[in-house]
Amino acid sequence: MPPHSPEQSASASRRKHLAVVMALLISGVVFGPLLLALYRDGSVFFLLLTALIWLGAGRFIYHLLAPNENGRPAKSARDADQ
């Protein structure tokens, strides 16, 4: 496999950073207000549980948006069959 050019790796790096920011924003819109309400209420158990669910949702969204190791979006199952 030929080595990646610096332009491709820079592009993949920018896309990964964008995927992280978007995952935090998307999941933060859902879980941020809930986390703040639980913090103000003083519910430590549910605060920690919600924070863990927020991290899991953010990771899921990141994997949907991030490019694979080659810097290209992953093929769908329909594209792989063709």
C-alpha cells in the first residue's frame, strides 16, 4: 500500500477534529441541559449515569461522522456488494 500524502493525512486530521466537535455539539444539546438540571438538583448517581451516557452517545456519533483509517468515508453494505 503506498504511503499517504501529507495532504490526505491533513484532510483526515481535519475531518476527525470536525467529527469530535460535531459529536460533542450534537450530544451536548441533548444531554447538557439534563446534566445541568441534575447537578443543580444534587443527584450525584444520576449525574454520573447521565455523563456516561453522554460520552457513549458522543462516541457513537463520532464513529458515524469520522473517516476510517484511510481518510475516506466507510462504504455502506450496499456499496460493498456492488
